[in-house]
Amino acid sequence: MTTVSVARNVLQDSDMALPAQTHGFLIDLDGTVLDGPDLVSGVPEALAFLAARSVPYRLVTNTTSKCE
């Protein structure tokens, strides 16, 4: 399944909405996108939702290093 088809499915089955004045998002990786080494549930769908609406986003972190 391509990102575009995932985005279409998300849009059809979603009740998510964006504020009218949304210009973009800075999305923190640690704890928002990733939980340790694991991808947080729903992240691919959320990013597809933003991409389908041409909402810019950047994945960011303030973690310079992490001890395991």
C-alpha cells in the first residue's frame, strides 16, 4: 500500500481536523513518534493525514545522545 492510498483511507475514515490557521508542525521524535526503538501506534496514519492535506511537518528531537 502506498503512502497516497494510506492517506486516502485515513481521510475517508477519519474524524481528525486541523485548526484553520495551521501552518505546519514540529513533531518530537522521542515519545511522540518513537517509544524507545518502537514506532508509536498511529504515526504513519497521522503523517499520511498531514501529507494528504499538504501540511508541512518536520521531525525534530532535543536528544543529543541516549544511553541504552
